[in-house]
Amino acid sequence: MEQVIGNRHADARCLSKFRRPVRINECIPLYEGGSVSFSKKGRCSAYLTADCKGPGKRVDASVKCHSVESWGNPLSILCGGPKAGGEAEGMDVEDGQ
């Protein structure tokens, strides 16, 4: 099982009790009008497709609540594997996979 670095939420303020884990190296579909809270600093890319394919855009993945809208309303995110210092290392490429 991959390391959990946060949760995705159904609401824009990370308050909903319905949440799903965000794991490194796993494509995470996002909720329209939702949010993501990170418990560890991540290095994540957002995608306009639900399957993390196509051009990706690096997004702020600092330890706090982020509304999906603040990232430009992507449909999915992919966060990279562990890096020294407890930070998740992400995708630096723009093509997704």
C-alpha cells in the first residue's frame, strides 16, 4: 500500500466527513467543488482528465486545505513518491505518465 499524504473532500473547505485518502503514486479523481487537505507536503500535478493522462500542471500541495477551484478545477491529481526529508517527490513532466 502506498503512503497516504492527505485526504480529498466533497466540500470546498475540507470539512466534509466524507473523505478519501490521497496516496503517492496513485491517480486521485477529484470532486467538483471539492478540496484536498495534505498532512505532508506533496509534489503533485493536476490533470484535466479523470485518469491523470495528458498534460499535467504542478499545483500547490503544501500542508493545508486546498480547494479544487484554486487549482483551476482539474479532474484528477497525481502525487509522486517519497523524497528525503518527508516530502513527497512528484511529477516534473507535463505529460502525466
